[in-house]
Amino acid sequence: MVQERKPGILVLGIGNILWADEGFGVRALETFHGRYRAAASVSLLDGGTQGLYLVQFVQEADYLLVFDAIDYGLEPGTLKIVQGDEVPKFTGAKKMSLHQTGFQEVLSAADLLGDYPEKLALIGCQPLDLEDWGGPLTAPVRQQLEQAADIAATILGQWGAPCLRRSPGESVAPLLGNDIDFASYEKFSAPPEA
Amino acid sequence: MTVQTPNGFTLDNSGKRIVVDPVTRIEGHMRVEVNVDEQNVIRNAVSTGTMWRGIEVILRGRDPRDAWAFTERICGVCTGTHALTSVRAVEDALQIRIPENANSIRNIMQLTLQVHDHIVHFYHLHALDWVDVVSALSADPKATSALAQSLSPWPLSSPGYFRDLQGRLKKFVESGQLGPFKNGYWGSKAYRLPPEANLMAVAHYLEALDFQKEIVKIHTIFGGKNPHPNWLVGGVPCPINVDGIGGVGAINMERLNYVTEIIDRSIEFTNQVYLPDVAAIGSFYKDWLYGGGLSSQSVLAYGDIPEHANDYSAANLALPQGAIINGNLAEVFPVNLRDPLEIQEFVAHSWYKYPDETKGLHPWDGVTDPHYELGPNAKGTKTNIESLDEGAKYSWIKSPRWKGHAMEVGPLARWIVGYAQNKPEFKEPVDKLLKDLGLPTSALFSTLGRTAARALECQWAADKLKHFQDKLIATIKAGDSSTANVDKWEPKSWPSEVKGVGFTEAPRGALAHWIKIKDGRIDNYQAVVPTTWNGSPRDPNGNIGAFEASLMNTPMADPTQPLEILRTLHSFDPCLACSTHVMSPDGQEMAKVTVR
């Protein structure tokens, strides 16, 4: 009997951690990593602002889950979950993804190369402040990180890759080192400009 | 009103104003406003941008050994080059010497970035300024095959290959999902290639997209991961273990051989695809020699790629160092990044405050004090600018100057400096390309010249990759596997107050970081990036910057389709990702384009 291969899942956080709420995607990924142990078929990627350079990771993924800051003109901190064909439509229709028309371009590029993810979901968050260069996440966005991580865990469960909630005090290898992890970064961040 | 700038441009802002404005950004955004005369020729250009104006705020008080991880996040494209510049600045301040292998591996990382960035820039961010995707749909695959085979021995060139590709492209366009191709002015008169050349270029667009992922594997091997590879003050973070046992993640012969294979494929792709494409495209745009801007008069290169470790003097750098001013190629001046009178940043037209804005500040003494206000002739509001007043402050980018001169940096600047220094490895390929195209040396000073210099540099960098890879393997085989010097790792071994500077040649131009360290922590950190040089606003004397200069006197086929503006700005490979709107003079949106 041929053993069926588990679909490879990529959980991708996008954004610039140096730029206030632009950092949502990467910080949400970090929060997810801190709260859940994902199945072996799941990889996590801090995509930063790599844009088109992420195409190979998208190509390799059977299922793709993305955290990103999005601008739907909603209340700051509102989470928006979009799935399937709606993802590229949403990111392309207007300035939905703040990372360039980019992420839609990445998806299209993967499509052109003939490797489009079978399943696709976007967990977006409406930012409050994008002007504060060097600033921390704003409170409404920071308050949504755990919720965003929980939603990701639910979606991964629905995709057949259930996550294990980590026990309190479990030691977790950091996703980001060298003082740019969430806690260290925020510790030194300047308050927003008046 | 007509104004003569000290650097030789006649600015006339009386004609119709065209505004190219952003909607989004990655590292910063960019906006350009131009005035065109009645013949639609650009007679005034105003470039503005938001840049990472607060890196010093972010870094102050942090551990200098971590600075690279922050600076790696400044830019989505040249992550590694900022990290390298940062570790060099810290090593310079603390006088840390790195092992020879670390120097070779860093050069391999940096050259890999050059090759990767140049290929991706040309095919994915710039080619569509020259190539009409929609026209490719009407190409004859057989004729395309004949064209491709006449240019290069590259094997992917059969009629069937181009037919299949055209079919895929057609399906894609018909689905209404133009994706990466959606922001074009397809059908514009400013496009000149025949359908077959367009189809060939689109095929190579896709091949390059597929191939670029191989190139970055070199970063994964030496940097531990990609994106965001790891760096280390004192060397490189990858141990070498040629026997291949123990040491998880260590560099062994198998991995080194894999790197060699990728390098060989990069050389092949550059020689057989990238360069022939640039020459072929260039042959159709030989009379479109606009966009030279400052390149024919003032260019600057810091130099990079030290042959031997720890020697950053010009003689030891494979990429040339020097400054040329007033168009005098007979004299290349040395550049000293420590001299307070050479590199200075001005803010007379930038949204910052200095105690005395007629003077510039050297980056070690740099001040970043935001002060956002619109000039009296600006239109609109602070949150919704309709048009800027270039007589006042109008950009978040400061104006760096070298001895008071506005300078262009980047591949073209590097190649002009190397050419002027009569270095055969720079001069010969330039002369050959110009001869093949039947163009004079002066043609180099153009948008096309900038694009061609980048292609030549990609070829040069791929060959240099091979050199440092061979050197690394030879050193390792001779028994030296040292990759890091940790003698001064502990802050207690540092003096209480030091300062340093690190520099590189990023794919898009000269990059330097200046650091001051006090009691083991960062006290001041200033970075002057290539796009600050090229995208700078006017200085107190009225000299315009490289972007602004490059747009001057360019005729536009249709001002509502600013293809010529995008083509020239893209040729600088600006490190600003800019989706832009084209606005009509009354601020109404007319079209949407992407500038990068």
C-alpha cells in the first residue's frame, strides 16, 4: 500500500517589524509559534518584506496560510479572514495588502510557474499606525496577536494538521534572534511621535 | 520660472505638472512630480520619498553585535548587504580582524546578492519597461526561435518551447488575471520591440523567476537560512568541517560542491540569457539615450570585495573606489568616508531640522530631527499633498553630497569609475558592448547605459564568485578552517568610547553605516543608503539629485502614461518599492502603475 504524503503547509508572516503595525504578520507568526507546536508537515516562515523572493516558498507549499497587515478601512485591530480564491482577489482589488501589490504578484508568479497552492488563507489585521517608523505595534493590533494565532491553529486543524497548544513554561526556540524578537524589540522601541 | 542649477541643469516649472504618487510601500515610498513643456518634454523634476528615517532611534542603546539583525530589516531587497555593512562598521570601531575564510565567504554572500539582485531587477522589476507583454501574444513562435538561436546557444529556444509558453501566457492574460504583468502601458508607442523579441523576453522572465531561487541557496548554505541569513561580528557564523561529520549546519565538501555548481549555472545564465537579452533590447532602443542625468558628470563608488581580509583600501578592492566630478574622467579622486568634509548630509529641502541648514553634517555627527511642513507654494494639505513646493522642504530623504557635489551611485557609477581608471575588466566589456551596438562611449551615460552596466556587472560578479569559491576551497584544503575571531566578543574587552564606519557596494550603489559605541552600547548609528544619494532632493545651493537630473529633458510619448519616467527611475533599481498612482494636474486619479 502506498502511503499518502501529507500536504506540505506553509505558514507565512509578512511585514516590516521596524514599522509599527506593519509588523503584524511577522509578530502574529511569532505568537503562533510561541503558543502552538505545529505538525511536522507545517513550516513557519518569517517572510519579512521579501516580496517576489518568496515565490519559491509559495510554489513549494500545498497549502498556504498568510498573516499580513491589510487595509480594508476597518476599525484598527479588526481581524479579517479570507480563504481560497478570495485571497488574490482581495489583495489585488485595492490596496488590501500593504506589502505592495506584491503578495498578489507573488501568488500570480507562482501560478504562472505552474505551482499554485491548493488551499489558501489570509489572516489580516487592520493597522492603526503605519507612520511610526521604529515604533512598536499599537495596542489594538497587539491585542489581536493571540486571537490571530488561535484562528491559524483552527484553520490548520481544518486542513488536517492539528496543532498542539504548548504548555505554560515550555521552552520554545525563538523564531527571531539577535534582539529583534517581539519582547526585546518592544522593550527599546520609542513611543510614537506626537 | 526658469532656474539654472549649479550642476548645470535648466529647470522650468511653468509647464503642466504631472504627479506620480504612491499608494503603498515596502521600505519607503517615492513620488515624482515633473513639469512638461508644450512638446511634452520634461523641464523640471522633483523627487521625494519616505525613507527609514529612524534607524538611530531604533538602535540607540542596543548591543552593537545585534545591529546587523535590525539593519537587515531596513530593506526587503538588500538584507544581506545592510548586515554586512553593519558588521564591518562594528569591526572597524572595535578593530576586530576577521579570518581570511570569513572574508571569502562574505564576498561570496555579497557577490551572490549582486548576481541575484541584478537578474531579478532586470527581468522582474525593469524589463517590462522595455518589453510589451501583450505584443508577445502575436509573435510567431518559429521566428522567435530563429531570433533566440541567432543570439545565444541557450538550449531553451525551440519553436515548440515558445509556442507552449505563448499558450500559457495567452491563457493567463485571458483569465483577466494579469498578475505580475498588470501594471503596464501595453501598446504604448514608447515600446519598440517586435513581437518575437517580446515573446523571447517574457520566456526569459519566467526562466529567471525559476532560476533565482537556485542562486539564493548559496545564502542558505553560508548564512544558515534565507530569507534573513545570519551574520556575525568577527567573521561568519558557519563553521567549516570538511569531513562532514558532527557540527550540524557545518560547511562540508558536499555543500561546497553544490555552491560551485550554482555558481557555474549562474555564469551560464548570465552569459547565455541575461547579456544577450540586454544587447538585443538595446539594439531597438539605440536612439533612446535619455536618462543619463548626473552620470556624465558626477559619480561616486566606495568600492567593495576585498581580495584579502581586513584591508579596505582602494588597491585591495575588486570593485573600484573613487569619485569623478564635472565630467572629467581623466581624474578619479580618492574617497575618505572618515573625513568630516567629504561626505555630508544636508536638510535644507528635507523634512528635518538642523541648527544651521546652510551647512551639512558628516554622518558620525548626524542628526535626525523630523520637521514636517509644506512650503508656501505647495497645494493640498499635509495629509493629502496635491503638489509639492520644491523651493521649500519636500522630502523625507536627506541630501548627501560629496565635497558639495550631488553624485550618482550604482552599477553605472562603479563601471564609469573602473572605466576611467582604465581597468581592463571594466573597460573591455564596456567597449565591446558599445562596439557591438555601434554606439559611442557617450551612450553609456543614459538609462540604457545604466541597465547595461548592471548586466555587465552581473557577469563580472558571477566570475568573481568563482574566484572566491576556488580560493575558499583552496584555503580549506590547505588546512585552514577558521571562520570567526571571537577575541573581542565580550564587551568588557572594548574601549569605553569608539566609532567606526563600514561600507559596501550594494547592488544599487554605495552604502555605508557610521556607528558610535559608548560603554558597550550603540550611542549613534547613521546609514546613508544608495537611494539617499540617488533620490536626494535639492541641496542648499540648488543642485538637483540623480533621479531628478535623470528625468530632465526626456520627451514623453503621452504624459498620462509615464512609461519613460518609470523606465529611467527603475534603471536605478531604487530601494523603494513604490506602487504609484498617476495623477492629473487637478489631482484626479488617471491610472495606476508600479514603480520600484
